[in-house]
Amino acid sequence: MTDVGPSLPLSANDVAGTSEDEGHVTTRHESGTRVDLPPPPPLVERQAQVAYPHTASHDTSSVPSPEPQKWLLPAVRPEHKGRKCLILDLDETLVHSSFKATDFTIPVEIEGTYHNVYVIKRPGVDAFMKRVGELYEVVVFTASVSKYGDPLLDQLDIHHVVHHRLFRESCYNHQGNYVKDLSQVGRDLKETIIIDNSPTSYIFHPQHAVPISSWFSDAHDNELLDLIPVLEDLAGPQVSDVSLVLDVAL
């Protein structure tokens, strides 16, 4: 499960991996079935869907005349000048949510009814968040809805290092998949990194991704802690374009 929270009517795509072939993206579902997706749509179409999410999909005829680019994030704060931007997924990357008692509970309202959602934190997440918060402008970008993601982050972000939160409405709906289009974030792509357990989420910018496996409950998992040295290196001034490093190294 990817970016869905628990099994609630909040779900996103359920994809295990992707590969690229002659301009097309091939996704591999957990069943092993390969499903071809067409190439990313034109940039102007992606911009229109993010700026006007209620416009019919792929129908740009009713979109108002072009306006200055509306980015998903506000301008960089003075205290973050010179930092690269690190975009983190939430579910199955930093935490796992279910209806079974775990680390903490958040109430989530769904169609007028509140449900208790139990959240378990991935091992090392607190130390990981603290360290990346010292190095990067940190953005949590999830395909979950804000009524689930906001209360979860209120409790998860104990070091107050998440500088921005982006939710489902900021994703691009591509062939029924929630894609995080880094070109719309409003940060220099050369200095933008995404960590997400679902390759489908970053199919437009795979060369900017640090892969991580989906996590559900393994108490011996060390992937977040193992990534700290990698991110420390990428944060340095010697890396002027993260895509040149990530496309080769990971």
C-alpha cells in the first residue's frame, strides 16, 4: 500500500516498482504483472491540473488564460537559503498505519464519522528526521488526504523539522496514479531529492529519487538510518546537481 494511511477510503496507488523503456514507463505490480503507462503528459497540462484540480482531466480548453506560474510551495525562507530540498513520502516510508494498537493513535474523520487510526513509526525515524532537518528544507509530500496526514505529522514531527506539507490535491493524477511532480514544487530540480517507497510516485523524475523499500512492521529495519550518510553527502556544496549523482549511484 502506498500513501494511503490505513485501509480507509483515502487510498492511492498500490504499485511496487517501475522501469523505463523507449519513452514509456512500465510499472510492476506486486502480482508481477507489467503494466505500460504512456510517457508523462506535456508540462503545460501538468501545470494546469495542479493549478485547477477541478478541471476535467486532460481538458485544458476551459482552463483560464495563462497566469504566472503557481508553485506548490511558497518562496524559500531566508533561514533555508542555500539548502537543498528533501521531499519525503509518509506512509510505508516513515510510518505504517492500521487499525491495530501501535505507537500512537490519531482520530480521522471520514464522512462524518471519526475512526481511531493506529500509527507505528519506522525504526530510526526520529533520528532520521532530526538529522535531515539540520541539512535540508524538508517537505512531506503524501498522496493521503490532509485530514489524515495533518494530525499524523503533528505527532510524528517531534523535532519540528517538517517545513512544508503537501497532500493529495497537490499530486498529478496520471492514469489513476497519484504522481508527485517535482517540476511543480517551486524548487531548483538540481537541488531537489525525493524519498518514496513507490517508484510510481516519482515516475516523472526518477533520477531525483533515493529508493527505499516499503515498511510495515519490521523492527529490525535500518534503512532510514542507513540513508543518513548518503543524504549528508548529497547536502554538501560539492553536489551541484543531485540527478547526476543519483542517476548513477542509486
